[in-house]
Amino acid sequence: MGCMVPQVLKGFRDYLPEVMIPRQRMLRTIADVFESFGYLPLETPALEYAELLTGKYGEEGEGLLYRFRDHGGREVALRYDLTVPLARVIGSHPEIALPFKRYQIGPVWRAEKPGRGRFREFVQCDVDILGSSSMLADCECLLVDAAVLRALGVERFRIRVNNRKLLNGLLAHYGVVRTEAIHQTLRQVDKLEKVGRAAVADLLVAEAGWERPAAEELLGLLAQGSLDFPFTNPSLDAGRAELQRLLELAAAAGITSCVELDPTIARGLDYYTGTVFETVLLDLPGFGSVMSGGRYDELVGLFRSQPLAAVGISLGVDRLLSGLLELGLLPLGRATARVLLAVFGPETAADSVAAAQQLRAAGISTEVHPSDGGKLGKQYKHADSRGIPVVALIGPDEAAAGRVRLKRLATGEEITVARAELAARVAQWLG
Amino acid sequence: MGCMVPQVLKGFRDYLPEVMIPRQRMLRTIADVFESFGYLPLETPALEYAELLTGKYGEEGEGLLYRFRDHGGREVALRYDLTVPLARVIGSHPEIALPFKRYQIGPVWRAEKPGRGRFREFVQCDVDILGSSSMLADCECLLVDAAVLRALGVERFRIRVNNRKLLNGLLAHYGVVRTEAIHQTLRQVDKLEKVGRAAVADLLVAEAGWERPAAEELLGLLAQGSLDFPFTNPSLDAGRAELQRLLELAAAAGITSCVELDPTIARGLDYYTGTVFETVLLDLPGFGSVMSGGRYDELVGLFRSQPLAAVGISLGVDRLLSGLLELGLLPLGRATARVLLAVFGPETAADSVAAAQQLRAAGISTEVHPSDGGKLGKQYKHADSRGIPVVALIGPDEAAAGRVRLKRLATGEEITVARAELAARVAQWLG
């Protein structure tokens, strides 16, 4: 110890207060919105039996698991997402009554190659409704999505919705019916926004076995943005009916203006079975989706004897945070205190402590400079550099007179007030 | 996959909603109190370089580290506490201005033998003031301690304070001056409340090399509970002066009634250098300390060229939670929603969704039963079993008349109201 160079582990990061303050404010708002819809909080361990997580994320995902042997020789792994742990909870707690609406906010770990905005530890934020196959549940996901963004001050956003059954029906018309072939096609369709229609046509031909005319025709149908197609089949009909019902419920709930049908939305994940959606911020084109999700009726029943209907949202905490910061909707924070009680010297320190308690009792966050006084200029600078708007000082004269000197740093205004008026006056300054 | 038995890892646990609801409420209150004193939030990764954590926790602690090699061959470990990561942050972020007041709430991992109330993953909650050697900082820890408990509804508690310099001065009088000998003695003294004075005297003789008469005399001096001793030395004087100043500041801040000098408090941890304190709930005798801490001026400077003065509090989240639950100060939670919108059937589902949005817009947490209707009895039971106090229903008659049927489950009272009066009426029922 002693002299080693202290380093954060590669691919990991510290959240210093400047980012933590807005981040925490954002996460609280999000949790409040979830609870306003009746979702219940859940927390699961960071570590799980490795065998529980293997076989769930594909070969590539599995290679990213942090796996090791614990002190008892058990093969364990850090969780890779919050979905498989949820499935485990449902399997191991039969007392949980259905339908079950839960949210969980917590870190997950993936040994990805670190890169710009890509970390090996990141926070996931999931809401899911288990045990309901009603479109009311799908619609609720859109309502929660819109409510979260509005609560965070975002007015200009669009939730793009689609349905996997509809897509499957379209693909079936072109003879693409095997699961693997469907996934190969959807993974390419998912790139439409990023690379454009011509490039996706090329990819469908090169990577997913399509004939060019069929690929062009499919992309044309997707691009028209409606539910009218020149052919039909049961899967297409089912998907269309679900989408129509979803849009009808969304309209009743008053969120039509921010929901948009987009038949090109596929969401890469293989496990979606019905509704899929993603959410973009209209003032940050190209930023990507900040909240997405859909129905995945075959995943959460993994550890039960029967499948379990499920629909949910996954919110990218750090992506959304950086979007909100970029839009100026969430200022970086430097202080949690609104007032700094400067300390003149040891003989008046007790008065400062008492005055600070008085302010806190009035609901005003107050920091006492933790020093025995002296260097008042440095203490005022401490407040200024952290964005604490008001400094209060009790020197010997103020102490003798039962008064407090107040300075408003933004304007330089200085006054002295009686101790009894302190909280009221500060509250008035702080607005 | 498929049929494996889903199990939580040995020594770990799930927090189901019933516990998560009060736990989250408690943690929010605690963070709010910290922020009301100007503490800033910080978050560090779960994983650190193993070499950063080794040599810090003694041989026994080090054996409890979850260590492994990551994909890049680095030796890594899950964090064991939040203090060494804080020291690392201070060392790797020279831009952090001092004094620095931070709090961090997060899980730590120790491969302890699992037992009653002992888990391998548990949440720590730390507040620390770095870069101040003023007793104002020590006093602030007591103020925060008291403010947290009061904010959580606890009125009957006692913060017992002592000072390591005082203890060192007392021991020095008996020739106990080597660090290791001091620690051996303090570890026995720390057991006073648990095993009693006679047993500790025996332990001092058997385990810490004391002569019996000296041991009896020491324990007699500690038991008198005052700062008057029949001898003196510089360390004793320094400790006494610090304690007197601390008590004087605590009196000015108005918390005298819950602070008590207790010369027997040693706190087992070897790194304390001055003030030490612990907190007991008077209505739960024998429950142990729920918040403790002290000054440790030699630890946080580990990764800097100079030492860094530090004083802080560590709060036992799960212990405090179980205390609050036992005292009935924090009810178990079953629901986050206050109203359940039952769903009569597909034709009125959209009305239910719209009415729920209306209630949420009025700040009333509302759940829509995620079903396509039918089995109304089951839906009312869903609300009742979760403790949701009000059920609202829109059947075809109510829909046609623009009304909502409301039932208050506690009394069975049922009324119908116009949609426009819905939120006001529910708010009135909910008080």
C-alpha cells in the first residue's frame, strides 16, 4: 500500500457528485413515475449461480459473463441483465401473485470491449408486467414511457411502435418462416434508420438469403407506414389487430401525439413475440432510442412449468442522462446545500452550528464549513465554486447582537438579520 | 435451461416488494437528510483492482474478498467496503476540492459464513467529511446521526460518544502503549456491553496481558462515566479536550438529550484515531448499534502523498430497517398504488385507461388491472390482498353516463361519481 497509483478498473468509472446529483434526481423521478402506475420495487443479488445465466444470452453474450468460482467452489457469475434474475425470482418465489408488476434499477456487468459510452458496468432500469396477455399491459408500457419523459421535462419525443406478429406475417408472405431466418432478416431491418433502405436491401441479399426484388418489395411495404398490405395471412392479421387495439387504447389515454406506428421497428432482440417499441428524442436526431421494449411471452417462464406472458420496458439510464444533459433539461449539480454557514472562529462556531440547525429545521439544506474559522475569503470561495447561493456568517459582533450576516453571492447583496428571522429571510432569497 | 430449479445463491437474498417498499422509503429519507447537511452523492464500481484492496482489511478480511481474474487477465475483486474505494477516488481525482463531504449507499461483498442476519452481499451507507480536523466535523456526524433517526420517526435513541486519544491516555497510564497491545485491549473493552465487566476483566487478563488489579481499576474508571481521572498525561488531556468541545457543540446544536459520554465505547476497528461513537435504540435493548463511526485520520490518505483528516458515519441499512420494522415505525408495504381501476371488459377498457391517467395527473398512484375484464371479484381481491384502498370501475352503464363506480375496501362503501369529480373524490377518501 502507501504509494501505489490508484486507478479505476479498465472499462469502469466513478460517478462524481457533478454527475451523481442530476443522475440521482433522474432516477428518483423515474421510480416515482413507475410507482404512480403501481409497479413494485424488487432487488436481486449481483451474483447468481453461473448455470442459471448460461444458455440465455447466445454465444457472444455468454463470453461476456464475469464468471468465477466462489469460496465454496460454486460456479458463480455477475448478472448480465435484470430479466433472467426476474425469471429466477418468479421461479423461486411461488408466493408472488400474478399479475405482477415490478421495476428494478441496478447495475449489470458485461466484459465488453470498452469504448466511447460503452462500459463494463452499467445500470439497467426495467419495468415489466408479468402474467397478462391483455393489450392493456402493452399500452401501459407506452403510457409509462411517455410519463417518464414528460416528468423529466421532455415534450418532444416519439414512441415508435410495431408488432412482431405483423413482421412475421410479412416475412411469411416471402417464405421466410424459420425462426433463424426471421431473426437474420429482422437484424438487418433493424438497421434501416442507421444505414438506410438501399444498404439494408443489400444486406438482406448478402446476409439473409433474400432475392433482390422481394427484398425491395418488403422494404417498400415497411416504408409506407400503414397497416394496409396487398396480401394477408393469420400472423399478419393478428399483428394488425394487436397494433390497432394498442393505438386505440393509447388514443383513449391521450398520448396519440407522441406515438407513431412504424412497421420498420424490429428491435434486434430475438425474444420479442408481439408489440415492440422504441423511443427517440426529436431534438436529438441520430441519438438512438432511450427507452424500448415489447412483449416477450416465452422468456420469464423459463424456470416454471408453464410460460408466462410478459411485456416490459428497458430504459438506458446513462444514455437518457446524457440526452437530458445535452438538452439542458437536467443541470449538472455541484452542491446539495443552498446555504453555507461560514465559521468566523472557534468562539462563534457553536452559534454557526445552531443557526444551521435552525435553517435545516425550516427545510433549507445547509452546510457548515467544517473548519475552526479564519480565511473567510476561502470559505466564500468554497460556496461560490460549488454553486451554493447564500453564505451566512456569525462573527463576534453578530453573535453578541443575536444577528446573522447574509450574503447573496449572485448579486453581492449583504444584509444582517435577527436570528429569529434567519430562516424566513433565506427562504425569501432562495425563492 | 427449462427445468432447472431456480435458486438464489447461498448467502444472498432477494428483496421482494414487501420489504423493498419500506427499505426504499428509508433509504430516500436517509439520503435526504445527508443532502440537507450538504453531503454530495458518489458512486464507485463494484469491481476494483485486487491489489488496491489487499493489505487493507487484515488477514481475516482479506480471506473474505471475492477475487478473480477478468477477461484481460487482471486480478480484480468485488469491493469489501466503501472506504477504500473512497480513498482511491480521492487519490485518482485530484480535482476534488477539500473539504469534501460525500455519501455513498451501495452493496459490498464479503464471503462470510452465512448466518442469521449475516449475508455475503449487504448495503453500506457511509457519510464522511474529508480534509477537516475541526471538531465541528465530528459534531456534524452526531447531528446527522440524530437527524436521520428523527426523520425516520425514532425519538428514543442514544448516541454514545468517546475518544480514542482519551482511551489511549488511560491505557498509557497502565503501560499499554504499543499499537498492537492497545488494539488487543480495546477489542476486549468493546465487549463490555455484551459480556459484562467481570468477563471483560477476565479477558483482559487472559487475552491482553493485563494484571488483574490494573484491569479492575481500568474498568472502574471507565464505568464512572465522567472525564475526571486521578491521573493525567498528554493523550488523556487531548482526548478530554476534544470530547468537551464535542459535547459543547452538540449542546449548542440542541442534541444534548440524545448524546451521552460513554468512556467504555471503543469500536473494534483499529483505524479510529479520535472521536468514536455508536447509536442504540432505547426501545430495543440488546439490539446493538444502528449507526456508528468516528475519526480516522490515517486511512483515506492511503493513495496520496499526505494523510487526510477524515471523520464519518457508517449506517447499517438492514439492521436499522429491521429495527424500524420491529418498532412499527415503518410498515411493510404491499402496494405502491392507492387506486385500482378494475376492468369490466374490452369495450370499456379504454375508459378505464383514461380514468387512470386522470387520477395520475392528480398525483394519485393508480394501477389498471392488466386484464381484458371479467372475474371482477378476482380484481377486487387483487386490490384487497395488496392493500390498495380504493377500487374504481367503469362498466357499460357508467361509461354511457360518464360516471365511475368507486368502492372503499376498508368500509365497503360504494358510490358513483361523475368523471369530472373522480380525482377530487378519491383524494378526499384517501385523506
